[in-house]
Amino acid sequence: MKIVIQTFGTRGDVQPFVALGRVLRARGHRVRIATCERFREFIEAHELDYGYINNEVLDFIESGPIKEMIDKDKNSPFQWVRAAISLMLSHFGQAAISSLLNEFREQCPVT
């Protein structure tokens, strides 16, 4: 079976899916992990296929006001997620967010 795992976030978000992918691969499945470009080497080092997602949104999250919100409000994720989405839309615009979603979709072609 071909399996695509899509994840977005830091290495701590990606690493558990790499572990899952390795188990699935060991059981005979073909596994692709679609995530930010910065994790390509890590994923391929574990003999999994890599699916491209750009780094723009993750770079913005890690360097801007969203990171400050996350660090400040660790116990109220729903509040910062709502604020983060609003900030990302105002920073990147709807077209950029749609483009990111399209990149996710491209990693799951129907065959």
C-alpha cells in the first residue's frame, strides 16, 4: 500500500511520523512524508520518501509574533491557534495559504 503522511511543524512534530513510517515500511508499505523542506534529509536518512512542502509558513511561525504567542500561552492552544491563523492570513494572504494546501494535495495523487 502507498501511504502519505502529511505533517507540519517542528522536528518534534515530524519525528513521531518518521517512526511510524519506518514501522509501516518494515511491514511492506511505501511511505511518503510530506512536510517542510528542512526535514528532507532527516526523512530520507530513514529510507522514507519525502514529499515537498515549502518552509515559508514554518519560518514565519518560528520567527515572529506567533512564536511569542505560543511561548506565552502554552496552556491555551485554541486561543493562539485562532490568533495564529489570523496573523498568517494577514501576513501571507489567502492565496498563499491556498497554495500551501495545494502543495499538501499534490503529495496525494490518485493513482
